[in-house]
Amino acid sequence: MKPVTKITMFSLAMLASAHVNAALVTVEFGAFTGSWVNAVADSGSGQPMTIGNATDNPMLRWGLPSPSSGPQSGYDFASAASFDTTFDTDTGTSDDFQLGTFTHLNNVILSSGASLQSVDLQLSTTVSIDGGTPVDVQFVFNFTHNETSNSADPCANGEANGVGVNVNGCADIITVSTSQFTDVTTVNGIQYTVNIQGFLVNGLFADRFETVEQSTNQAFIQANISALTEVPVPEPASVAILGTVLAGIAMIRRRKRQNQRQNLSS
């Protein structure tokens, strides 16, 4: 039994070392830029107008302000700055990170003017994995906007006017979805992709959220990285130990048979 015990202890030491040295792959994101495109609105004055498209802070404005000296309603997007993260081959994913901050400026506008119905946000960046050549990546988010009547009661969300999210008049309702995004790249036989976790609103993921009138409302786009193909991981401890033990037993048996042959021939 002594040889088996020694081999097993050696296996445990190697297994612990393999776990400690699990591969951490560096993923580098370049500068982000965004653009508001394909805006659709009701007829009337104050049609959607973009400001700063293809920059890190694109803006969209629409509607006739009330009062006329006041601000229009609008969407802003503050893109994330360039950053690094790590992909852990032991867990098959990275930590969550933010792609940027979406803001709805829910200002009072006249019903006689234009109201936004839908718009797309195109978000572009570059990604480099494990020091590889940067590749272009683009995400497209589809926004559907319900510019509700401020004076309705009950409001479009089915709740009473003047309380909760409708405290300043009926809240607008925004629905968002991710229509497409490009795969990242393949490195060492592993294909990496960026997964959109969703829009984080008040600490919870949502694809539909209500925004308070006469207020600035924000949501954060959360994402992570995973591998589309299976990532090699260290062999499970029980399998590794069992394999080593069996190898040790087989070696002892071979030695016993050799010794028996030698004794018979002498």
C-alpha cells in the first residue's frame, strides 16, 4: 500500500496546483461610440433630432416643450470608457460589467407636437482577447416608447395618477430589446462572445420600465463574456485520484508477477 499512498498524495498536490493556475484570459474593450438611428415619431412639430451621433455620448431630442421655454424630452447614452476584464477558464465566464448608462429625460411636451414611438441605439467598440488583434463589435438595442397622457386616471400602467411612479403625472413606458450583436473572436479553439445581461433599473434587470414625469431616469446596460464552445477545465479531483490509484495498483501487480516468475525460475 505504501507506493499507492505516495502516488495518491502526489496526485492531490498536482491537482491543487492546476486549480490555482486556472487560466485567466485578458479581454480588452476599446473606446465605445453610440448612435441613435431609425427614429419614428407621431406627426407634428418637434420631430426627433440627434446630437453627437458616433460619439461616446449620443443624444436624441423630440417634442414641443411645455412651457415653450422648457426642455424637450430626450434620450441620452453615456458609453463606457475603454477597459479590461478577465475571462476565467475555470468558471467559463467573466464578471459582469457595464456597457454604458441610458437616460430618459422625461420632460413635459405638448400632445400637439411629435411624440417618439421607437428608435434604435447602435453601440460600437473593439475587443481584443489575450493580446490578439482587435475586432469590431456592434450591439443594436431597439427602444419602443409610450409617451403617455399625463392627465389620465388610471394611467397606462393601470395605476392611479398622482402616486408612486405616477406622482408627477402618468409615467412613460419604455420597452427595450437586443436585436443583434456580433460574435467576438476565436482564440486557441475557444469562441468568445459578449452576452447582454439586460438593463439594470433600481438594482433589477428589466426589458420594460416606467419613467417618472419631470425627472431624469436611468438604466445601466450590463453584460459579461462567455465561451460558445466548451472550455477545457482541470480533471475532477475524484477522477484524477482514481486514475492515479489504478495506475499505482497496476504497477504493483506487474512487479508482483515479475517477482513470482523470478522465484519460479530460480
